Amino acid sequence: MSISEKALDGRVFVITGAGRGLGASYAKFAAQHGAKVVVNDIGKSLHGESTGDSPADEVVREITEAGGIAVADHHDITDFDGAGALVETAVERFGSLDALINNAGILRDRFITNMTPEEWDDVVKVHMRGHFCTTRHATAYWKEKAKQSGPVDAALIQTTSIAGLHGQPGQANYASAKSGIATLAHIVHLEMNQRFGVRSYAVAPSARTRLTLNTPGAEEIVTQRLPNGFDFFDPDNVAPFVVWLGASKCSAPSGSIFGVVGDVVRRYNSWQIGSTVRNDGRRWTFEDLEKAGAALFEGQDKAFSPIAEVLGF
């Protein structure tokens, strides 16, 4: 039996920010292939304001009408106890938690010279604290489960961003948080994989969502199609890869960072050392540093690939 056939049967997924966009695509795809899904969304706007609607309930309705199994959850993931209650919902309703996809996020775009402390704090809170709170409760659950019955077949998928991996003007708050999330995924891998079996990943998805449609310069890009008609930036293109990471015994190495867009999957090498110079056991002087500069700075112009290159067809 191949992994593509039954790897999601009975798996319990918790997906945050699953009321719209990529999160909704993940939830529907997972349920369509046999997973039981907790659809978490508090129904706020792109900028964090309450909208009064319940997109999580709508996604659950679509899943159940198609024959899938899902429940809605409206806890705020930035609230530590609320994040714990989200994990408890999965365990109480479905008996387990096998995969957590942290996807919820907001934007407060502004150039650094004009950004307010509130705009910084709001974005960092939802992304960094939100990812931490759910991760903290999920990993504690898996650690205890592993102590009782051995290593678990569980996966944690964090959402980083090409803005965090490549840089994007006007998004210092968002990109900084997303870069931190990629590192968080690596730390969780170091702490949880070998001892407890938990696989940890970070994924930078690119798709046509509320976030990208509101990113300067992105709308024209994400509405394009390939010459053969393929809708390159359809969120549904990303879902199979992200959900596959949460499948039972997925072969993707824990600790990996990926980028996904259209029919393209990239694996990142994270923060690799670009160059090294030494000073023969002596403390550096300005003169020494100037002399070593040519070797030290070689290749600096290629240290970060531009986002336009990443999004190109």
C-alpha cells in the first residue's frame, strides 16, 4: 500500500487560520483524503479586526457535506490557554493529535521609518506567539505520549514565508516573524525528533490569498496563469505538499525548510556559512579586516535571492 493511498486515514489534523485561503485548502484536502480535521479560525480580517462571521464553520460545512469529518474551533491561538484548549479539542473529539499546521497570520505593512510599535507588536504576536502557543501544547502532548508508548508518528508544520527567507520591503514586522518561525521549526526538530519521533518542518507557501493580494506589487503576479491555463497561484496547488508532510511516516526529513508555489517545490539550506576568514590566532585590527574583506564578502550579492526570482514561472 503506497503512502498516497492510506497515509491520511484516521489522522487527526489541527489547522490554524483554516477558515480561508491556504488554511481552508489544507483542511479540505486533508479531510478529502481521510483525515479528521479541527478547523481553527477566529474570523478576523487580514488586519486583525473582528469581522463577525465564522469562516471556520463554513469550511466545516463544506467538508461534512462532501462526506469528510471536521469540527470548528474558535480559540485565539495567541492566548496560551486558548491554544491549549485547541489541542484538547482534537484529543477529546477525535482521540489524538497527529499533525499540527500553524497557518494563521495577519499583516500590518509599513516601511520601517513609519512603523508603529503597535503594528510591530500585533504582527509578531499573531505569528511568533501564535506559533509558539500551539507548538508548546502540541509538543507537550506528544512528549507525554512518547513517554508512555514510544516515539510518535506526528508532524508539526510551521508557516514561514518567502518574505522571511528572502526579505520584502515594507514588511519588517511580518518578515522578521516569519524568519523566526523557520528557526523555531529547526529548534523543535532538534528537541523533539530524535527523542520523541516528532517531525518538524517549515514551509513558505506562495499562493493567491488575502495576504498576497494585499502585498505591494504582488496582485499582478498572483493572478497570472501559465500558457497552458494552469492557475499557478491557486492555493489548492500548495495543499497536497503541506498535508503530505503530516501524513503517516512521511519521508521528508525532519528539520527541512521548503518553499512551495504552483507545481514547484524548493528545499532550502537554511543559514549556511557563506565564507570564513581567520587571523592566525591574533585579535583583528581594522587593517586586518580591510585586507580580509575581499575573501569574506565574496558572493554577498547572492546571499539572498530576490523574491521576483522565487515567484517567477
